[in-house]
Amino acid sequence: MKQRTNFFRKNPAVTQLLFNLSGYLSKSKVEQSLLQLVNFRVSQINGCAFCLNADTAMLRANGETEQRLYVLNAWREAPFYTERERAALAWAEAVTNVRDGHVPDEVYEAATKHFSEEELIDLTLTITTTNTYNRFNISFRTPADVPKPWEKAVEAVK
């Protein structure tokens, strides 16, 4: 696959806007491990190799188990996820797949049992931000093996 455009370098202003969203989310009341797991699931749905590669490295570095990463695509059938994680993953799938219809009331109700309104807003922001990263990387064919821009992004928001 040949990269079309390196949007990280070509338009730093847009990239900085995305990094600013990530910076805000790094201070969220929602635990970072859960936000990262949600990001990984969204990237699985969208098929973003760059984000999956980067998210896997980040999740593993922060102590996520191989087993939970391997089975995440089938989280509903696996016993390895908490009820809070399940509510977040269902919310992530519904928000990401809005083309399938609106976010169902039952998914919203389940999410509100585990997240405050502020947390649910932050969770939605992380989902939509990941969708944006996915779409940029997929559209411009960012190679999965280009870690440097992502590493700089992570450092910039710490």
C-alpha cells in the first residue's frame, strides 16, 4: 500500500486539533484504560491498520492482557470484560455504526447505568475522535508501520 498523503506533516493545524482533543480526553474522568480499549474496538470496526497497530502497542504497554485484546471482537461472548466495559463497548459500536440506524435507546440506557452524563459525553468524544483518526488514516493510507508521528502525538498530550 502506498501512502497518499502524510496528513500529520502536510497540515499540522488539523493534526494539532486532533491532538488537542486527545489532550482533553487524557484528563477525562473515564479511566484511560477503558478509553484505550474503546479506541481499539472502534479501530477494529473501521479496519484502520495504523490505529490498530498503535493502539495495540499502547494498550500492551499499559498492562492490557493479550487475551482481552485477542477476543475483543467477540466481547459479548467473552467473560473477560466488566459490565462498565461492556456498556462502553456497546456504546462505541452503536455510535460508530450510526449508518445502521440511530443509537438504540437500550444501549443508551445501559450506558447511563455505568457512566455519568459528563463521562458519557467524554466517551462519545473519544469514539468520534477515534473515528476521525481512522478516517484520516484510511483515506490517506497511512502505513501501519509508521510509528513516529503517533509517538510524538502521544508525548504531546501527556
